Amino acid sequence: MLSAGKMRGLMRIADEEGRFRMMAIDQRGSLKRMLTKVLNREVEHKDLSLVKRTIVKVLSSYSSATLIDPVYGYPWAIKYFPKEVGLLITSEETGADKGGYKDRERKTRLIEGWDISKTRRLGADAVKLLVYYRGDGTEDIVSHQENLVREVGAECAKYDIPFVLELVSYPFKDDEEADNITFARRKPNIVFDYVEEFSKEEYRVDILKVEFPANLKYCKEFANGAFDGKKREPAYDLSEVKDFCKNVTKLSRVPWVILSAGVDIDEFVENVRLATENGCSGFLGGRAIWQDSVKYYPDIEKVEQHLLTKGVDNFERLYDASKNATPYFEAGSFNGYPEMELDKFGDNWYKDY
Amino acid sequence: MLSAGKMRGLMRIADEEGRFRMMAIDQRGSLKRMLTKVLNREVEHKDLSLVKRTIVKVLSSYSSATLIDPVYGYPWAIKYFPKEVGLLITSEETGADKGGYKDRERKTRLIEGWDISKTRRLGADAVKLLVYYRGDGTEDIVSHQENLVREVGAECAKYDIPFVLELVSYPFKDDEEADNITFARRKPNIVFDYVEEFSKEEYRVDILKVEFPANLKYCKEFANGAFDGKKREPAYDLSEVKDFCKNVTKLSRVPWVILSAGVDIDEFVENVRLATENGCSGFLGGRAIWQDSVKYYPDIEKVEQHLLTKGVDNFERLYDASKNATPYFEAGSFNGYPEMELDKFGDNWYKDY
């Protein structure tokens, strides 16, 4: 049972096959850090806007939908958004407030001055909210994050727009680091935990955008330094990793997609292939697709030329890697397109809607 | 200056060239009358829905946008709406209330139980309102119609969605008939009058959907019965008719498109060609495109086969006829795509929107 706005929104952000081949260009903090490295001056609002507009201009038409923020992105890029490409708008403020254990935990805030009604009003096809989440964190942090998701879920229902919830974990315990085996070992369960939590009906999520449920750099078959030349002790093997993906599929009530979280394109392609061969519905990738092109900024001409070659090539690799993705209408609690039903369907639908 | 929702909406309903090649399947009263002729029983809700769904299924992908009603149409057709095709939703109740001179004048009502917020919520790209209008009618009828347009215009502004206003005149004076030379002679001025009226900023209209500003059956070059075999006394010649089109372009503050109003495809193709060669931005055609196919109902198989051949052919003729249409961003008060500006553009756009 889908309401009319949610159904149309899902159709708009998927491609004709019902698969999600989406691009994210809503980065703010991470893009600013990338630009800081290549510029010998302070990064300004217009630098972020110009990079975002350029990426939309060259690559958006390769995506089934493009995710962008309303602060630096959309107003500058709107005239380059192809009509057929779905539009997702970001809700959360970049970064996070600190709190909890040794002040290492993260609390998400919404963008001040922005809301879901504006997202609907400007003609977007879906809302995206990124929430940092560790289900095993401090209670008040956990419930803060859960309440925020519940709140945004209710707003999306009110404006009848699909809700794409992005979940990102982070190390905060004393024995954890972003790149250590302890955190790598915990990753699958962290992902299972949040997929299970936010699959609950009360959050009213329509698509889960999640991390790959393992760190492939710690997977036996890639631990010899396949992606970055650095050898690591394996935490699991490929067959286990496939089972992790299958388990996400099993736990998720809704279609799920893979985020790129700053990994490079080779690793992201593997993530996408493994996930989509095991029940995932596609990708919503950002930096993995376009980050190498940003190095040429502020030479926009070179940025564009790099996007037109390497960026397009990255997209083509991702299309190929996701060819077995599960169409959204066959994922989660869906049961095939013919079984997808409009909520309140009938002769009085227009009155009851 | 365009707000974000209006800009995106215009881009969504135009094609890549900025031209409008739109199909209307929001007919209710006229479709019911057509079905009454071909069925030997009472026409039911599901008959209208089935015909509408079939037409959307076969022909929608040929249009830059499709207009449909929320009563019989959209809930049945939603799953066949291609993602790339723009979606316009009807606001007015079919038909009209009577009033004014000898009870021959028409007052429009909105669909009860429907409103612009629902249209926005379901993910539509534009709102359409049909208003019967004679500027030389009885004062209270005229102001009723104008008030309704003003009201819908304000709602569209509130929800930031493009407002497509359809204007249809009708004979009501003692010397007028739908098919007589007096009404044919008055037609150009009736159209000029309403285009001028509803070009006023206060109505907040974004696109005018208007009648061809002449009756081609009374144009010297076609008055020998070119379209229906019936000879008529000419009211004007082709050069005058072209000037009528140019005058509509001159009077209209916004892009305008041609409606088909039940004329057959040959006449509509001529209307579209003459209008778009003289400043019009395209068409929003209904019956002229698909009416011949409806005759096969209730044999859906035959309806589909006829749409797939004759319907597609009609579309192709209309594309060709409108190849010189003025892109919306060069029409009315627009001054080319590069000059099109986002309202409230700047670093604080997201707060001010």
C-alpha cells in the first residue's frame, strides 16, 4: 500500500528498471575539506556552489536521481537539472553536535531555516536525512537520533514524499578506530542493528541508504591491500560478507541502497556489486564518483573534462556492477509491480486522499 | 524571476527544447458523451477510468507532460505514468453551472474534495484550471470567473507550482451559435480579450492554454469544407489569421499553448502550425489526438492498437507542426534561458524561500 505522492516519488527516483542509480552531491563539510586542500585561500560559499553546479551539469543526466543540498547546491544547479532525473533534497545540517561518551558521539540537527514543506514545495521527489547512529551508544544520544528520524518521517508522511534515511556509523569506543580490525569486526552488527531499528513502521522510512555491512579492506580476499596498497589482518571472508548483505536484505522492510562514504571507486564498485547481488536495490554514491575531478578546481574547464571522462566511466562501472540490483518493487515488503497498490484506491480516492 | 517550484515545474512539463507537447486526458463530460454513443448501457466510473488508463499507457510517453483529472484518471493511471513525463492535474469540476443572460452563461466550480495542496502533495508538476469565459458577459458571471482564477493563482503561488490557465469561450448571445459566422467573427477579439485580462500579474498565471484565435472553418483558404466537407462564408483570410496569432503572442505576458477543443486532427494540426509559427509555445491537445480510438471501446485491445498507430501518428504530426514553437523561456516576459533567474537567489536562498 503506497500513497500517491510516495508512489510517484519512488518511480521518479528509480530508473526505468526500478533500480536506483543515484548520485549525491549534497556534501558540504567533506567537500569543503577537499577544496581546502586544493586552494591556497579560504573556501567560500561560491566555491562549493560552483563545484556542485559543475558536477550536476556534467553527471546528473547519468543518474536516475540526484541528491543535493538547498544551501550551496540546488539554487545554483537548478537550471542544469535534467527534467527526467529525480530530485532528492537534504534535510540535515552538515556535521553533527558532539555528546555522549567522552563527547565522541554525534547528534544530528536539521538545517535551520529549511523544512520538509519547502522540499515538497520546490518540486523535489524525495527527502533525504543523514543520521549518525550507533545503537550501542549512550541512551540520550540514541533516542535523540531516533526521535529526529521519527519527526522527519512524520513530516514526509504529511507532505506525502518518499523518505530516504541515510545511516552512518562511526567509531567512538576506546578500542575503535575508523580503520582498525575491532571496528571492522563490529561493522556488520552495527549495520544490522540500525537496519532492524529503522525498519520499524513508526519511522515511516521508504528507502534505507546504508553503509556496506563490512569493511572490504578487512575482507580476506581484499586484505592484501587491493584498494590502497596497505595490508590488513582479515576480519571475515567473501562468503561471510555476502551473507552480511543477505542479512541486511532480510532485516530491511524497505528497499535499501549503498552509500559510498568516501571510499574510492574501485572499492565502491565492489561494494555495489556484492550488495546488489544479494538483495540491495542500487546505489546513492557521491565522492566515489566525482572526487578525483574536484582536484582540478578552480580550473572549471579541467574539472568538466575530468568528469566527462573519469566521472562518466565511474558511472558506467556502477551501472554494470548494479545490473542485478533488486528493483524497488520487488524489495522489502513489496511483492512486484502488479501487486503495488495505491492507498485509498477507489471511486472516492480524490476525496479521501 | 521565477521561484524554485515554478521553475522546476516549467522544466518538467516542457520538453528538452523548451516546447510544450502536452496531452490532455482529463476530459470527463465529453468523454462520457463519447462513450455513451459507443456503449449500449450506462457509462460507469470504471469505463472512464479504463479509457484514461489505456490512453496514458500507450501515448503518455510521447508527450512532454500529460494532464489528467484526479477523479477518474490519476489513481487508475499512476502506475503507467513514465517518470520523465510531466504531470498536470485538473482542478475544476467538469461542465459548469448556468447563469447570466438567459441562463446561457457559465460559472466554473472547483472539484469538491480536491485542492491545490493535494495536487502538490501527490507530486504533480503543474495545476490546470479550465475557465469558461466571455469578457463581454454579465458582470457577476465575469467577476465570479475572475475571482476563481485569482483564488487558484494564489493557491498555486502558495504551493509554488506552475499555474496553467485554460480559457474557453462559448456562444451565448442571441446572434451567436458555435458554428456560425457571427461567432467566428467575434472569436479573435474574445481570445484577445481574455489573454489580455489573464495576463495581469494579479492572476499569477504561468501558462495560458487558449483557443485558436479564429475558427479555421471560416478562414477563406479552408472555408470550402477542407475539414468537414461543409462550405462556409469566409470571415477572414489566412494572413489575417496569422496576425491574430501574432496578436495573442503580443498580448500574453506568459507562454501560451493551443487547446484542441474537440476539433479533428487535421484542423488541430493546422491550428498548431499557424499558432506556433507566430509565437505560440506548443500544444495541450486532447480529443484531437485520441478520440478516434475511443470508438473501439470496450474492446481495449483494439483501442490500444488504434492508439499505437493513429494516436502515435497524430502525435508525430503535431511534433512536426510545432517545430517552430517558441521555447517557453523565450516567450512572454522571458528573455532566454540564460536570463531566467531564480527568485531570492543568493547565499541565504534556503532561508528566504
